[in-house]
Amino acid sequence: MQIRHLFFLTIFLVSNASYNQDKISEEKFVNIEGIDQWITIKGNDNSNPVILLIHGGPGSTMSQYKDDIYADWLKDFTIVHWDQRGAGKTFGKNHPKEITEDFYLKNPLSVEKMTNDGIAVTQYLIKHLNKNKVILMGTSWGSILATQMAQKNPNIFHAYIGHAQFVNFDNNIKNAYSQVYEMAEAKENKSTLTKLGELGAPPYKRAKNYGQLLRVIKQFEKESATPAPTSWWEIADSYENNEDSRDRYNGDDYSFLNLVGDETMGIKSMVSNINFDKTGLIFRLPVFMIQGENDILCSKELNKPYFEKIRAPRKEYVVVSKAAHGFNEAIIKKQYEIVKSLQVQN
């Protein structure tokens, strides 16, 4: 009986190991462009297509959250989160714990460098997971980075799917200020009008002024969008610690400062020259753009005309009602419908 028991136990273990081989769950640092960068790879079947998610912010990493947002996707796709240079665990691994103004001045971020990072991450995934290409998805700031990646090396991507697409950062900010000012006037919201009056119209010399304007914009967007489930933003246990929290906080500040710039500190905006109306019109891969109907920061009044001028093998622009700049269930559902429609071959 003992031999028989061991025999069936061995069969069970071999069978279970074979099943687990189809799954992939990795959270690790990978050397990308000379520095260790944090990448998570999760899926139920490693033969599925791979989706590389380019987070927004910059600095607003997604790897630390529980899998609720894309949990239902794991049966059909392998999902990859990447903490970009200057964000999250990548920031914590490569930068001093004491962040000074001198550090900011001597360590600027650039779109070009981060574009090269993103391409190198993609090439790593292709080799590591034995794929021909990956699906590229970017949101908000991530739409800038992903557009640059798709423009520079389209041959490694099945398609680009943008959400909350930026076109020209300066124009986006100026248009957003005008929109919220008009909305505040219509609502006779005196406190907001006072705040906007004190800020004045952008551009600003101080990064903190951009932050104040963005808080006003987010508040107005919340009033006209269905919120995401609160469970989406629960931190996974392995990331719920003081060190990771501090790195996310510091990385977010560092990345945002490099995004908008601060003239008084001598820091230039890394997106001041981004203008896809001039540099992002030709795509050599399918392009999809998902737009929240009530997105103020990346308004359809700016990115729809841009989309109409794009030349691509296939393109589609989708407006989602009761959605603004951020994610909610309707946005994620539309992303899923698009990636399923691609029917990519690995």
C-alpha cells in the first residue's frame, strides 16, 4: 500500500508540475539600458499573447496593486507591468534614499531615454517569453511614451492601444484650464474660480502650480464619471511596506517634476517639445484610441482631430460614456474588446 501510495503521489506531482508550467508569475528586476528596472509578468498560459502596459503619471506605477483590474484577462493574455525609470521600485533601486535638489538637477529624465527603455523592455519580453511581438497599451503620460515607442520601433508591436491620449502637452494643459474655468463659471463655483484666478492660465514657472491645476481638473472629472471599484487600488501585501511606499511617493514627485519642469529650480520639462500633430502622424501598425467622454486633461476636442490625421494600416477611435481621464470598468471593458479583436499570432 505504501508503494502504491507513493506511485500515485508521484503521478500527481508530475501532472501538477506540467499544469503549472503553463502559468507564469514573475516579479523581478531586469537590467534595462544599464540599470535594474522592475517588471512583473503574470498569466495563466504562457502561450497567450503578451500585453505591455505603459503606466501614466509619470510615476503612477501599477505593479503594486492586486490583480483585480486585469484579473479576468489572465486566461487570455499575459500581462506585463513595468516600473519606468524614475518610478516605483525602479526608482528605489537606483536612487539615493535622501532626495535633494542637487539630485534633481543632476539626474534629469528624458522621453528619449525612457523610449529606449521601453523598447529594451519589449525586446527582453520577446526573447524571454519566446514571442514575435507584444501588444502595446499606454494611458495618459504612458500614451506619450507608448506613441514614441511605436513610432521608433513598430516591428516589435502587434498594435498600439492608447487611452487618454496626449497630443501636445502644453496645448492639453491650456485647453484643460479653459474648460474647467468655463465649467466653474457655469456652476457659479466661486471658490474654484478664485483658485483658478490666482493660478492664472498656464504655462507656469513652478511645478506645484501644475499640481494645483491638476487637482482641480480631477475634481471636476469625478463629477461626471463612474468611479472604478475601490478594490482596484488595494496594494498587494508584498508591496505594503514603508520602503516601497516611500519609493513610490518619491518617484512620483521626481517624475512629475521632470514632466512639467520647474523654472525656479532650473529643471526643464521633458515633454515641452512633444507635438504629435507634427511627429506622430504615420504609424506602421494598427492604432486604437480609447477616449473617456468627460476627459478634461486629454480632451476629445484635441485628440480626435489628431486621430483623424493619422495614417495607419488600421485605426479606430472609441468614445466611452461616463468615463473621464482615469480607468473605470467601461474603459477596461473596451480595452479588452479591442485586444480580443486583434487575433494576434505569436
